[in-house]
Amino acid sequence: MRHIQDTLQATFERFGYAPLELPVIEHTDLYLKKSGEEIIARMYDFQYRSRRLCLRPEMTASVMRAYIDNLQNEPLPLRLHYSGPVFRYEKPQKARYRQFTQMGVELIGASQALADAEVIRLAYGALQALGLKDFRAVIGHVGILSRFLQNLKIDSRLRSFLLQNMEAMQKKGSAFVTERLRQIYPAFEDSSAQTMPRSQRLTALFQEMDEAEARLAVLDFLQNINIHLEGSRDADEIIARLLTKIRRRDQTPGLQSALRFMDEISRLSGSPAAVLPEAEKILASYAIDRSALDALRELVRALEHYGLGWEHISLDLGLSRGLQYYTGTIFEVHHGGLGEERQLCGGGRYDDLIATLGGLNDIPATGFAFGLERLHLALESEGGAKGGPQPLVRALIAAIDAQDFPYAVETAERLRAHGVPVELDVRQRSVKSNLQYADKRGIAFVVLIGPTERAAGEVVLRAMDTRQEKRVRAEEVYAAMQQMRGENDGQS
């Protein structure tokens, strides 16, 4: 895990991203504003001294809050990277934990496709630096469905539901999403119904009447079924409320159209050459603005500047991430060795999040986050999770007698000054026990010091892999280690 973190940090910083430390505890309102029901339902949320707080369930909102509080005067664009634990209350299983580690980046202050391409290239490069091979990036754009739903003028609650269920449409089909839709909007009728339900016919009738005629019709209807309203003011209020409910715009036609569109668009997945022309045909058939599709084309062109091969990248217009703050490009990176929980990385563009959270200006932003535990499992599945490269040399310094200990300390300090990771035997073990310990711990060298060595200003240097021993001057131990290491590498 440390190797993974070091590799990602080095990759991020090569692209100019600076580290940012974030608090584990945040105000719950930070996430209630924009994160979406999927995360909110699984937050560790609590009251403390009249404040509603939570353990952070993700990091992007925390970075934006930190930007608003402390960094709004910095020149843009601002490149930041972060790492740390996040918390979600859910059933633990393979590759899904209640506490896990996120590490990611945010690029604040750039709206162009070049910025989206940079963060995708950065995620791609980080996986290459780790040595992963069986990964695939999928890219989508939430603006395509969002623009269509805005044109339909569907209620915001239903619009959010459809945006969140785009991926369910792709994986489980239209029937599954339709059934879930009926649970939150019981008035929804399947498009296969041939006749208008009576309730809809009654609604349509009242919508055609003027105000006075509609009031008289409602009053007459109530009196015919022996419901009498006492008091003119109360009666007027009751009838007005009833008419408002009756005339409330029926969402069924719009929802039917949205489900048809989602079903068509969610099937588009593959190379840009295959997906973009088909997407253009669908948008034209529904008379939808092509701006989101044009943005996707720009991103494809920008990615081509980096020379990334499309064998590891594809477009997927059925992609829909759970967080509601995304406004444009979204992407995920999947790995074949993780089964269902295959996602290693997710991110995208969120141009209105800073303004929503109280920023002074409307600042665009984009970014992504890796799940480190899943990266570790992915490396493990490819046989590459062996702890990463070991230091060039590691040494155990062992004094034979107590009188030799000060000389052993001096030798250890000399090696540490050269940057060598050194352990000092503080248990006063025997030579045999120290050699066994070094073997079990994978320590490359053992330096033995006894009265004879101390008197001569020397040490016994033993290479544990070859069992080769040398007697060398104390000040020459580091050079001797390098020489023995080079000889061993040459033999191997």
C-alpha cells in the first residue's frame, strides 16, 4: 500500500499537482447539498454540540470546501492532490469496505476539454506507473441525458432519479428502472397502455376549464357525492388546494419519452468512431442540442494528443456515476481481476459545485479519485502486489558483546548518513539468531562487530543472499555494500 501511495504521489506531482491535507470530520450539509442519495444514505452522520457532522464519505466536496475557505485568491488553474481514509456505512465484502483509502486530484479553474484530457491521462499514467495491465477506462457525458430531461421539464426529483438510474438501465434494462420509477411516482403508466387512464382523463378535463368553471365543477362534484363544505373561506381554500393537485402536470408522457431515450443511448458503447455517429443520429431524432456530444468530440481529440491507445479506452454513453454534482465529462477505470466490484477509479467534471457550496465565483473543476485497496487487489490479481521495490540495501548491525555496542551504534549512524535503512540489534542476540532473523526479514546485509573488529576499526560484512563475507574498514562499509550488491546483480 505504501508503494502504491508513493507511486501515485510521484505521478501526480510530475503533472504539477500539490498536496492538500483535509480533515476527516466535515459538516454534513457539505454533502447534503450536492452529493446524491447514494452516498447520503450511507454516511456516518451524527450530532455533536448542536452541530450536524459526519465522517467524510468522499474527498471532492472537502477539497472544494477547503478551496472556498482558504484558496480563492490563488491564481488559476489550481492543481491539488490528496489522500486519506473515507467512510461509508455498507455491508463489507471483497473490494468494498466501510473505511477505505482514496487518493486523487482536482484541477480547479479550467473548463476546456484539455483539462478533462489531462486528468484522464494522469489516471492512465498512474496505473501504468504501478505496472497494471488489465485495466480499461470508460468515458461518458452526463450532459447528454441532463439536457434532454431539462427539455422535457420533468420535476427535479424525477430528473435526479433518472440521472442516477442511467447505469441501472444499461445493466438491468428498462423494466427494472420502470418498476423502481413506479415506487416513487405511482401515477406513472407504462407506454404500452393503449387508452388514457380515467384519472388522466379527469385531469385533462379540469385543465381545459377556466378557473371559475373548474371551481363550480369541483363544488358540484362534491355535493353530488354528499360532501358539504362549511364556511365560505374554508371551502374556497379546500377547492383551491384540490384544483392545484388535480391540475398538477402529469409527468407520465415525459417519463415515457425519457425511458425510451435512456434505453437507446445506454446501448452506445465502444470506440469514438462507432459511438459518436450513432449518438448524433439519436440526438437528431429527439431534436436535442448537440453541445454535450461536441464536448465529447473535443475530449477525444485532446486525448489523441497524448497518444493513448483506444485499446484501453472506450466511450460509454450509459455511464452514470452516483454523485449528483457532475455536470459534464465523467469517467471510470475498471479492472478485469476484481469481479463485480471492478472500479479502480472514478471522476469527472463538476462546474457548479464551488458556486453551490458558497464560492465567490462560478469556477469550473474536474478530477478523480482512486480506491487504494482496490488498486492493491488489482495488482495482486496480476501477481504484482509484492510490496513494491525494496530499498537498495538494508542492514542489520549486531554487536557480539555489550562492550561492542557503542561501536555498533557508530557504524549504524555512518550507514544511515548514506541513506541506508539500518536496524540495530537491541536484544543482544547470538550471531546465529541474528542471521536467522535477517533471513526471515529479508534483510540484505548483516554487519557483525566483536572485540577483534572493534580493536582493528573493522567490521564483518555478510551478504545474506550469497552468504559471502568480507572484513572491511568501518568507514568503507557503505562502499563495500554497493560493490557486493553490484557483483550479485551481475551474477544474477
